[in-house]
Amino acid sequence: MDIDRPTDLDAALAALAGSPDATLLAGGTDLMVEINFGHRRPEHIIALRRVEELKELNGTIGSGVSWARLERGPHRGLAQAARTVGSPQIRAAGTIGGNLATASPAGDGLPFLAAVDASVELRSATGSRRLRWDEFLTGPKQNALTQGELIHSIVLPDEMPTRQEFGKVGVRNAMVISAVMACVVRFEDGRTRVAVGSAGPTTLRMRSAEDLISDEANPSETALSEFQRLVSEEVRPITDHRSTEAYRRHAAGVVARRLLERCLV
Ligand SMILES: Cc1cc2nc3c(=O)[nH]c(=O)nc-3n(C[C@H](O)[C@H](O)[C@H](O)COP(=O)(O)OP(=O)(O)OC[C@H]3O[C@@H](n4cnc5c(N)ncnc54)[C@H](O)[C@@H]3O)c2cc1C
């Protein structure tokens, strides 16, 4: 196996241009599991860990920013999500870019990105392009990356919601892949956005529930119940080894309502 260890972005992009089939390695917490189980046998790896430009966390979030850094980062909803990922060791190694590229419906970073309408900046040796989160995530474990491209960073909108809450339901409180998770955000003027994960082929926005509750300055008990019902109706879960379709539907509504109530305090 060949391994490239570029130390800057230009070198990483040049290595990728020279070997467009190469496999990118960030923290390795998804990729090494795949390799250890024999699901992937990469012949050429480009390790991104030494590329400092991918670790920037200013206005944008570099793809190489670890969960450990995001836990202490400026975005409450993402910090809350980061705290639920794996163990301290996984959070020290794993990155938001790896989470995005894996594009699992259970990726804990994805509901925040969906709720705030983030974009994904892709780079190659020949240029760059920016895709909205829902253009990038094309299906379960599928994304819009093409050969020779890497995820450079996540771009957040200028106007960010002042209230952000993330919550996750699983079979235990820590070290767990979610049965359902959600991120609810609310702007000062009441606009509310809700994104749910592990309850559809990819992260989903709950548009009907958002429309209903964004019109409510002080949602009544009736409005909150209707919000919960709409979320349970809008999700598209399946039954698998982690949970049932019925439980996920129920839990999505309950979690989204609890997160909304926290946003309203
Ligand atoms: C024990 C354990 C617990 C876990 N718990 C959770 C959890 O609670 N929640 C959760 O969401 N995930 C969890 N995960 C999964 C994993 O930790 C995360 O998805 C993590 O964010 C992956 O990031 P990484 O940097 O390790 O990616 P890697 O494993 O390095 O890469 C993952 C994929 O992304 C590609 N890639 C990496 N960087 C880039 C880039 N810049 N551009 C393009 N492609 C790229 C790689 O080629 C690979 O296909 C867990 C994993 C383990 C082993």
C-alpha cells in the first residue's frame, strides 16, 4: 500500500490529481473499521492529518477539525453533537469532514449542518465548488464528491440562529450510534428549523413542522403537540438492528419537541 503524507493543501491536491482513485484518510475512525473488516482494500492512501489548512476553525469549519475541538467550538448545536460522538479517543481522532464524507444517516454532525443550511466547499487541483448540504448528501453513505476532489471546509451562513439544540436517542447514554437524533434551531424572529438523522435515507429537514412553529411567537400546548405529530409524520425511518420504524417515528417527534422547548426558554 502506498501512503502519501502531504503537509499542505497544494501537495494534497497534487497527490490526489496524480492518483484520483486514492483513498483519503483523516482520523481513520470510519476508514480503518472498513479496512479491518475487509470491506475496503485501498492501494493508495493520502493522509490528510498534517494538512493544517484543513484544520482551520474561524468563520468556516475545516474538514480536518476534530470532534474534540468542536466540543469546545462556538456553535452550540454542533458542540452538543460533538460531545455525543464515540469516546474521547474517537473524538480526538475523528473529524467533521470524515463524518460528512461517510454520509451515514447516523452521522451526528449532519443534523446541525442541515438545520443551519450549511454548504460544503470541495477542492481539486483544478478548482473549487460549493454545494448546499442537501446537494452534497445524495443518499445513504453517498455523497457528491467526484474523483480528484476532497472536502475542504464547511461554510456556515452569515446569519446563524441564536438558539441551537441537539439531542440523540440510543440504547445507552454514551458510546452509542443513535437510533434517532435531531437538531432544532430558532432565530430571534421565530423562524425555526428542524433536522433529524437516523430516521431516513439521509438527514432530513422537517419542513411542515418548521412552517407550523415558525409562525408561533409563543407556541401553545396545542401547537407543540401538532409540531411533534408533524415531525413523527415527516420522518422516513426503517427498522434495522438499532431500532424499529415505529420507535424511531415516535422518538423523533418527542426529541424534536423537547429540543424546541429548550430553544423557547
Ligand atoms: C468506536 C466508534 C464510535 C463512533 N461513534 C460515532 C458516533 O457516536 N457518532 C458518529 O456520527 N460517528 C461515530 N463514529 C464514526 C466516526 O468516528 C465518524 O464518522 C468520524 O467523524 C469520521 O471521521 P474520520 O476523520 O475518522 O474519517 P476517516 O475514517 O478518516 O474517513 C472516513 C471517510 O471519509 C473520507 N474522507 C475523510 N476526510 C475527507 C476529506 N477531507 N475529503 C473527502 N473525503 C474524506 C475517507 O476517505 C473515508 O471514506 C464512530 C466510530 C467508531 C470507530
